[in-house]
Amino acid sequence: MSTNIIENTSNKITDAHRVIDELFTKYANNPYMLERTYNYICQQLPNQLEVLDRTHELRISRIEELTVEQHAFITEFIAKNQYFYVPATELFYHYDGKHYRLYNEDDILHQILTLITKDKQLMCWKQRTKVYIMKRIKENILLKSVPESYTIQNVLSVLHPTIFSTRTEAKYFLTIIGDNIFKKNSHLIHFLHANSKHFIRELNAMCQGFLGTNLFQTIKHKYHEHSYQHSRILKINDIIKNEAIWRPLLMTWSLDILCVACHYSMRFNCSDDFLLHTNDEPLCQSVFYLNRNDPSNIVDHFIADYLQKNQRQPTRATRSLQNEESSHNFSSNTDEIDSKNITGQITWKNMQYLWKYFLESKNLPAILFQQALKTIFTQKLSEYYKPEIDSFVGIFSKHLPAIQKFISFWEETITIQEDDIEHDFEIDELSILFKLWCENQGETVSSFNHSQLLNLIDYFYPNIEIDQDKYIYKIHCSLWDKQLDVQTVMESLLENGERLSLYDAYRFYCQNCPRAKQTLIVSKSYFEKCVYSRFSDYIS
């Protein structure tokens, strides 16, 4: 025993002796009380102390048993039920090994109390055990959870190939999201195409609801004089424009996506470090393109890829391309020459359009303001630039003949019908008409994909009304009077005066359309609009 304990015990014995002496002194003249005091001290007190000692030992033993039982119960409960908590939102979540789900606190309490009741041994510690389990659950922070491989692979399959072209791009995106949730490397700028703005906004809204934080601090869609050194580029598929594709994915898997994003951020430390772990060099080159270049270098890349310089005025230009090199670039057949497509100069407006396509091919935002861009171009191509005509003379591009060909098609065949809301064309229909026009002109057919046609029209004809990246309103094409085609077929169909269903009428139109061989058949929705406006009395 320590000296303090021995001294303390000695003091208590001395005090006890003093109290007994005082009692006997007090009742020295009272024989009754003297006898009662003597009997209590010598006969009752030892028995009472013995009972107290046994009761205390039993209580200690019971507490130890309950403690062991409680610990085993809590350990088993936590192991079998992966509950997590987010302090910022005060929300609870459950993970079943495959998916994360928002969980009601009352349901967790009900499960705990039900199990304690079934166990019976912890009934006397029911409330204490419940409180301790809830405390343990609140220490399990959702952002630090480690998802199983199934969850990770499922999230990657959600993002790839629908939203991202490769799994590595999907992983990089997740790491960026995780970094933003944890507020890491806030000095970086991650550029995503403007088409993804609504997708990111929706994912951020879900992140705020689930985690109480934002995920787009470093994500930008437009360039505003950001540092090239801190800029990163990530390509995202064009399908991101289609909300009907990605919204169901977010509604179902957004919480899994956020949890896997946090896991990747912790696992790889940050998005830049993730790229150090990957062998995807093309991705690294794309991501760090701005980081590894300056405006002057980037313009040099454009000039090398998109322009050809002549020492003398060119007399022939390359024929426009037959097939695409990529979704953003035009290909060309340089073995064939079309004397009709002579181009020895490029206007500044056309140069800007080529620059726009170059940026698209690199997944870059508009990284230079117009005046700064023009200054760099005129300095690098000073011997070719003629300010009086705002053009570069003695330079041509293999991509321009195809563009100029489409502009000629538009100028010759398209007229604006401001007051006629019934006239509209789909982008795919214009593509077919452009092909027919090229054939009628004896020109080599230039192929444009859907996105290229949209960009051409939007850039050169900004006042044209385009809806859903598909419909162009209030225009008329001299190569195809869609309303007249429908009217001619319907008049032929209704010669006997019988009422027809709209379905049968459209089938008849498709079979008897005079332009069917040219694949010029109006869509069912356009057909319905025309029929209801002119032949509604004959349709049942």
C-alpha cells in the first residue's frame, strides 16, 4: 500500500475510535443507551457490514457482466449494421455493402430497442445502451466511409461510357468531386464543357442536401483570365446535354457517386496525385494542356494543324473532307482538288470559326478574349494580314471549303419565314438537303455531323431560332416544301372522303411520299401538326 493510503486509513481508524469514545462519554449516565450502543457496535454493525460487502460484490460482478454483454452487443450491432452520420445535415445513412441510403433516425432507434428487448439481458441498461450506440454511430462520418468494390464498380459503370469515354476519366472526375467536398486544392480550376452545367448544378444540389457542402468550387465552364498553371481540362461526352439520360442516374445513384468520390479523394490524396498513379498519358496530356502551354504556343498549335501558308497566291484549294477525323474536326481528301473551291484568303470571322473548332477539338474553353486573340494572330501572321479587308491573304485551310460550301447552300436555298411558325426543319433533314444540293451542284459531298451543323448555323446565323439542339424554326428551303408534300399525299388519300386514323394516314404518307427515295420524309410530329391544321375534319 502507498503511504497516502496507509495514512488515510489510520486517520479513519482514529476518527472511528474518537466517535465511539464520544458516544460512550455522552451516554455514560444512561445505562439504556450504553447497552444499545454496545450491542449495535459489537453485534449488529458487523452483520450489516458483511451484508453490504456481499451486496457490493454482487453489484460489481453484475456491472462487469452487463458491461461485457453491452460491449459484445454494441460491437455486433455496429459490425452488422453500417450506419453513418453527417454532422452538417444531422442526417443518418445506411450502407448495405452495395448502396448507400438515407435512413431515418427513428428507424435506427426502433431497431436498437427491438434487439435489446429480444436480448433481455440488457433490459436494465436499455436506454444507456441505446444512447451509447447512437453516440458510436455519430462518430461514423459518412465522408470517411470505405465503399466495397461492388459499389465502386457500379458507380464507374454509371459514369462510363455514358458520361465519360474512359473509366480513367470517370475516376478523375470522381476525385475532383471528392477534393471539392473536402475543400482540397481550391486554387485549381477544372474546366468542364458548358453542356455539363446543368448536370453539375443538379449533382451539387444533391450534395448540399446529403452532405451540407458544395462540390463545384473548382469547376468552371467559362474562362475568365484564370491562371494557365492552375487550369485542368476534363472532357465530358455530349450526351450530358440530354437531361433525360443523366437525371435518372443521379436520382438513383447520386449518394453512391458522392461517397465513392470522397473515397477516391482520400485514397489518392487529390486529383493531381491521381493522375500520377495512372498510365493514361493521353488523359494527362489533355488535362494539363493549358498547364503545359501558354497562349502563344496554343496559337502555334492551331496554325500548324489548321492553316497552310502559300508563298504565292494559291490557285487551287484542297477539296473538303469526305470523312471526319474526329467529332470536332473536318477531314479532307487532299489528293483531289476542286477548282471551284479556290480560297487564298481567310477572313477574320472565318478564322475565329476555325479557332472555335480547334478549341472544341482540345476540349478547351474560350481561353483568349477576341482582341487578345486577334493581336496574337496578326503578330504571328503579320506578312499575311491585310487590315483594310480584315483578312489573311495567302493562307488557306483544308477545313474552309466544306464550311464555305455549306454557307453557299444556306444562302441559295434557305429563306427566313418570320411570320410562319409552322415552317421548321430538323438538323438531320438539313443534312440530307445539303447532301442533295452538293450532288445537284456537281460538288463533292461534304459530311458534317449533327454537332458540326449546329455550330455552323449558330455561329454564322446567330439569329436563327434553334430548339433542343434539333429543331430550326421559321425557315423555308427551296429544295423541299414539306407542307406541300404532306398536302399532296393527303389530298390523294382523301379522294373517297373516308375518315382515317392519324396512324393510318401517316403510314400512307410514308409509302406514297414523292421524295421517299431521297429519304425526305417528314417526322410523325410534323405530319400531325400539318394534318391537324388542314385536314382535321377527316381524321378520326
